[in-house]
Amino acid sequence: MIDEITHIYCVPGMAANPSIFKNISLPSEKFKLHLLEWFVPNKNMSLEAYAKKMNEQIIHQNPVLLGVSFGGMLVQEMARFQPVKKVVVVSSVKSSQELPRRMRWAKYTGAHKILPTGLVNNVELMAKYAFGEKVNERLKLYEEYLSVRDKNYIDWSLDKIVNWRAKDFPAEMVHIHGEKDPVFPIKNIKNCIKVKNGTHTMIIHRAKWFNENLPTIILQ
């Protein structure tokens, strides 16, 4: 019997854990979510090698890969080595040209290498760099979401983001982006599904939109 369930493998954003997807609820007779977690890379590990290692956790054929922010970049890399049904990137970019100017310049200035060394233990700073916003009254919420606090992983992630160069597009890719994303401004984003008033954290705060629209987006 042919498996009629569409398996969706989800990768969270930089330093975030899979709990960012906890409010995503799709019809169980059609979809099943599989939540992937970041692991600390080996020293000098390439993004390609990291993608291949992450692919080892995929046990279903032709899955959907869904990635948020840096996770959106990673799933594009994963799709280069894994047959997929569709790639869905959320609050992310499809090329270096969609990165904000400060990130493009960081490749040449090395600015990303001089961030505060205490970043991993400061949730407010982590939220600023990972989510692009102040935590204020949501501090405990972000303490839950931002649990990958290894400095080597943070340094590696920042370096891979500013130096990322997309080699090609997955055949079936959909880009969903918020109109008020402060990390990757919408003005730099091409060919995407725009979410009105959506921010970089809309996978958390606009889960209702995703629950209503993802089934059609994935199956169309």
C-alpha cells in the first residue's frame, strides 16, 4: 500500500530548538511532522558535510523539508543530497543577494567574528541575533526556544550564514516571508509568499496562518 502521508522534516532557526514548531498542527491523516535538532559541528565542518549528516535522520522517501531562518538555508543544502517532494523556507533567504547589506559585508570585514563572547549565556543578546527582536516580557519564552548555547556552534553558524552561497535552487521550493522581518528585510526578498505583519518569529507567533495555509502550499 502506498504511504499517503506526507512526511515533513522541520529544522529550526539558529540556536533554536524544535519547540518553535509546537503550535504547528496539520491534519494528521495527511501530514506528519518530524522535528530535527541542531548538533554541534566538528571543527571546520562545511555546511555541505553538515547537511549530509543531518540527512541521515531522514527515513522517509521524498519528504518535505521545512526550515526556518538559518534552518531554511540548511534545508536547501540538504535537498542537494536528498530527493525531496518540496522545500519550504520560512523567514530565510534563497541567495546571498537576499542577505541584508551588513551580513554581506561581514564576509569581508569579519564583523561576525567579534560578537560578544558571552552571547551564548545572554538570552537577550541571543534573541537579538537569532530573532531580530528584544525579548522584554517574553524572556522565559525565548529561554525555552533558544537552548543551543554552545559557543562553537554559534560561531560556526554565523560564519556559514554570512559566507553562504546558494549553488542552485531545489526544483520544488516555496519561500514564505514576513513583511516585517527585521533580520532579513522583505525589500531584499524575491519571489515569496508574503505574510502580512509577519516578523522573523512568525513560525511561533503566527502559527494559525501556517496551520491554515501550509497544507495547500505543500500539496499544490
